[in-house]
Amino acid sequence: MPRRRSDIRTVLKFGIVALAVLAVAPFFLDIYVVNILIRALLLAALALTVDLLWGYTGILTFGQSAFFGIGAYACALVFTHWGFGAQWALLALFLGIVAACAVAALAGWLAFYHGASPLYGSIVTLALPIIVTQVIFAGGRTTGSSSGLSGFPTYYWSSETWFWIAGVFLVVITGLAWLFVRSDMGRVLVAIRENETRCAYLGIPVSRIKILLLVIAGTIGAIAGFGYAAFTNVVAPELGGFLLGTELLIWVALGGRGTLIGPVIGAILIDVTSSYLSGSLPFYWKLLIGVLFVAVIVALPQGLLPEVTRLWRRLIGRRTRMADAPTLEPITAQEVGRGTGQPLVVRGVHRHFGSLQVLQGIDFEANRGELLSLVGPNGAGKTTLIRCLADGYERSGGTITIFGRNLGKWGPDRCVALGIGRKFQAANIFATLSVAECLRVARYRLDPPSIWASGTTLRLPEAALRIVEETGLAQSLNTEARHLAHGQKQALELAMVLALEPSIVLLDEPTAGLTRVERERIGAILTSLTERERLSILLVEHDLDFVREISSRVIVLHQGQIVLDGSVEEVVGSELVRNIYAGASLDAGSGPT
Amino acid sequence: MNDPGATLAISGLTSGYGEAIVIRGISLTVGAGEIVALLGKNGMGKSTLLRTVMGFLPAREGNVVIDGIDVTRDAPHRIARRSIAYTPQEQAIFQDLTVGDNLRLGQVESRWFAEELARICDVFPFLGERLEQRAGTLSGGEQKMLLIARALMARPRLMLVDEISEGLQPSIIERLARVLVAERERTGVAVLLVEQNVRFALEVADRWSVLKLGEIDDEGGSDMPNAASRIADHLSV
């Protein structure tokens, strides 16, 4: 995949400048400052992992300090009890990383399993440092309990050397993280933060990505902790404690979350200032930091860095530079999940919420090349039925078979792999991503995103491309999705669903909020999908004229049951539909215009 | 064209998001007891106009006068207190509250609540049956009905309604049209109605305006014999 050159060049440019500053800094700074800075640089790397998790992916974590503590104790324990030397150092680092990965994987699994609310993640990460500290306390003489371990043999290098090691580590990690968050995969992280549900229905394994990210963040934290222990020669339970974990959040929020550089600078500045103030104002400095924190959060909710860059841009009179929109490249859809046999067979599906029976005894099948409309009064259970077809966890009973394969209890991301694409009733998109980025996130399964670059072309199946072009989205590829008009959001979501190259398309009022002309265009695209590419489309729609024009079959749902299933003429003209649904307006001859 | 007696008088209103200007110099009045429909293609600024009137977006230029009082710089809750009911297009009900609680929030005065509730449940009987149900579990169309019901609860002087007919079954749209007209007769409410459904809009409105690229492109009365075709022309370009 072509890379965006300017990003790599920016990283190299700033990386070299940062390294040059680090190289000469010890010669100009007081030895006391250099010592404080070593600690600050390592903690800044930890703050950076918090920004990756919280700022970009939306996982509010209190627990990154735990990994710092694990890395530090791995070093201290090995050096104290086993031995000292290059091979022991490598072993300690290795053990620290392995332990951190294992803990991160376990915590991630507990926090992000199917159905866990975002609160779980925060509670699990809140408990994590507390557990780590308790384990250290319980370790008796092995871990040094509450007084920690000190005086173990280590490398007594000069402060300058340690400063350079910590500095290079931070610059490398920041550079890599910068490329990562600006890559296509970085956009997926933001998509998860913005709208996890939509991600799952685009076939993105959200839980797996979050766990993997936590493991990576844990690894970085453990390396930083290892470095800290080797440098200071002292470890204490506080290193893995809840207090540090919370302070990290404060640094990230002050620096500007979701900016990477802001948290790094914030961590360094606050940690260095704190060290100074704790000497001269031993009792007041925490109060000062606290007041500053409240002031910044109230006055600048985005943190400091975004304000500084805005001011800078205004001073030098430059506007925010927009990335170039990718070139759209049409491809031929290879329908996902297409097998032999009937696309969709539904038998005895029912759904209840408590005692409320919303769907009962639903039996029907959808054929290839069929546009099946689902009509019925508001509250008949149409959306609930769509939901049951796109998420195996939704139905209370009954079986659903897709191309001969049983849907079972599969989550939405795996239903996508069976060939199902679902469009929600209210436009469901990624608010802060651009139109092009939303579409690229939708291509996650079929065009796996690069983790270090951003593609210059965007491959879209023909149908999705037609939607983008015929609804004017092609002219707004760089517009943030939240600034789109309501109808354009609907069109964008439809294009995202078609970008999945599904074999069965579930559309919940795809044309709500669109004008008559736009409806007709979308109707034409849908009918050509069924006729030319033989897709099965299931459509919930209220506009009976629209239904009449494009459907090949109509199912009427009333009070949770199928009351009619037949050809368009049979259903639309029937007495039943007139009574329960259309009211007088059908006599007048037309639906909404 | 600024009539001092108008319930809502917008003049020269300009606003937008970030660097983008979405509506430019719009002037529009809605008299007491008048229903005005605002039509136009997607992205032309209809919802933006309502948001600016309600104070959710700052006006760059121009002003908004409600009952003779300039509210251009007022916060949304202050504007709402002037007995203005706004029904936005997206995410407008309190999902975790019950239907009853949502309706309760629509009427500030406790002494009028029971009476208004009875009236609303008469119009939308299903709401009366489900007062205890969590509003988020209503279907999409039912949520729309709850939204308009909550707005009506307030006995507003002015209603700003954004695409209320979207996702509603035809018979309910019919009923909604009757309710709006009846409400106007009863309380003299003024309504600014943003719509895609031209037939519904012309059925209830006295006048219509078409918005194009942030400006009013055409306007007229609903009784014009060729109103529907003229609007259709604008929407199809």
C-alpha cells in the first residue's frame, strides 16, 4: 500500500531535532535536572501509552502504572535474587515483558469480552494497580514488601548515559506511535472510540484489537519500568500503584489527549516541576498541581497542546492543512460468504424483552436476487427482526441459516463474515472521521489497514462507489462526517455497508431523510444490485410507493408476527395493509413525495 | 418584510460550522398561528437554520426576534423558556427515562401536566398504554411520535419541527397533520416545519420556502395551484 511520504519525513525531521537536543542537553543542564529528567522521560513513555488507550481508543485506563511496576520489579527481583550481568539483564527484561503481556491479556479479556460495558474496562484497570501493589506487599522479603528493594547491583553508568538511553527510547516510541496513530489502523482506533457498535457491524473484531493494544501498551510500560529500576537502583510498591496510574491521566488530560505529543510534554513538564516544587513547597505543590488541573480542564477542555498549536497557527497565519483525499478506485465485489443454497432461511425466530413478546414464530426465506421489503406499523418489530438477523446474540429462540450455515450465537462481527451487512435506522457513522476515513474503516476486513501508513487510494466496490458519487459525497471526502447533512449521513452509512461486499444486505429505512430524487437514485442502485449481482436485500420502508417500485416481494409484520408474505401487488393492494398501516392516504394514491 | 407582530422574525441570518458558512443572510417570518414549511435538498442548511434559531449555533450575522424580543445571543435554555418547542432530527428523547418521564419534561407546570397528558394520550393512544416503558425501547417511529408529543405537551407559542414525518407509517403522518392543524386552531401556535415530505408539508402549511445553498431560493403560499410541482422542480435539480 502506498505510504504517505510526508508523515515519515515529519517523524524523521522531528526525531532528529529531538535527538540532537537530547544529545547536547546534559552539557547545559544541572546534574540534578538531568537526574529528574531521566525519570520524567521514562514516565512520559508511559503517559504516551495512556494517550493511545484513552485519547485515541477511548479506553479510560487507571492501570498503566501496574505495567511500569511489573517491569521495575522484574529488574529488581532478578538482580537481587538471581544475579547481575548482561544475560541476567536481558532475562529480567524478557520476564518483565512476558509478565506484563500476560497481565494485560488477562485484564483485557476481563474488560472487553462480549457485552462488557465501557465501565468494566475502567473498573478492571482501576483494580489492576491495587492488585499489583497488594501482591508486592504480600511478597515479604522476596519483594521487600512496603519498603521495596534497593541496593541491588546495577550498571553504575553516568547520568548522561542514562539520560541518553531514556531519551532515545522515548523518541523512538513516540515516533513509532505517531506513525501508528496517523496510519489507517490509527483511524480504526478512533472509529472504535467514536462508535464501537458500528465497528462491530463492519466486521471489526473490536475486543481483539483492544486487548492487543493493551498488550502493546503494557509492553512499553514494562520496558520503561525496567529502565527506571535499573537506573535508580530502588523500587517501591508505589511504582505500580493506583496514584501514579491516576496521575498519568492528569498529565495526558493537561497535555491534550489524542495528540501524543501533548501528553509527552505534559508528563515531562509536570514531573520536573513537581520535583522542584516538592523541594521548595513540600506541602503545597500537590495543591498547586490540582488547582492547575482544574483550571485547565475548565478553561481548555482539550488540554494545552491543541490551544498552543492553534495560537501558533494564528501567529504564522497558516490554516489547518487538509490531507489529500484518497483516489477512489472501483473494484468488482466478490460477495462475502456466498455459498450454495438459499441465502437466508429463518425458522421459528422469536424475541422477547422480559414479558414483552416483540417477535414470535417468524418463518420466511430470502432468495438470491430478491428485494424483500418489510413493512408494518411503527412498533411492529421490523427493526428487532433486522437486529436478530445481524447479531446471533439478539434472538431469544429459533434458527437462522445463512447459505446453509447456522448463525448460532455469533456476534455481529462474525455475522459480517457470513456475508451480512446491516444499515441502522438512525444514521450510524463515525462522527469525527472524514467521509473517506469512514469508508476506509468499512474496508477493514477486505483491505486490512496498514499500521504505519495511510493509503492514497481507496478501493470500493462499484455499488458503494455509485452511492458516493450520486449523492454528492464524492465532493466531500475530506469533510468530517458529523458536518454532513442528515440525508448524506444516511447515504454514507449505506455506502459503508455496501463496501463490505455483503451477500445479504439488511437496510433499515435507507432513504429516510432523502429527497424524492435521491431516493429514486438509491432505489435504482438497489435494484441493479439484486438484478445484476443477484444479492438478497431486505428492506424496511414506510414509503409504499417506493416499496412498490423496487420490491420483488413484500412481508407485512404486525404485532410481532408475519401476517402477509407475497408479491407486491397482492400485499400493497390488500385490505389488511389498508387497515393496519396505510390509513386513508393510500386511497389518495401516493405516499410521501 | 420584518413584521413586528410576528412570532418568529429572522433577518439576515448567517451561520455555519468552523470555516464553512452553511446559511447566508436568511430572512423569514412566521406569524402567530401560522405554519410555514421549509423545504430543500439535503445539506442546504434547513436543520442548521433551526439550530441557529434555537441558539445551539452562534449567529455570525443577522438576528432572531421572537415575539418582538431579540434572542440572537441567548442560550438555548433561555430561548426554550420563551415557550419554544424544538424537535430535532437526531437523538432527541431521553433513552433511559420512561415514556411518562419524557412527557413530564415537556411540561414545566405541574398543574397542567395531567390535563395535557390526557389530551396527548388521546392523540397517540399507545403512549398512554406505555407510560412506564423505557423510551429507548420504543421503535424508531414510536420515538418520533413521543418527540412530537413531548413538544405538544408544552403548549408552545412556537414549534420548530425537524423532519418529524421521517420513518412514520402513512396513517400516522395523516394523523400528525390533523394534530398540528388542530393545535394551531386551539392555541394559535406558530410552526416552522422542516420537511422532505412535500405532500405532508403542503397539507399543513400556509406558506412554504425552499432553501438552496443556504439561501431562500423560492417561496409562496400553499394554496398556489402549482406549488407541489414548483417545489418538486427545485428539489430535483
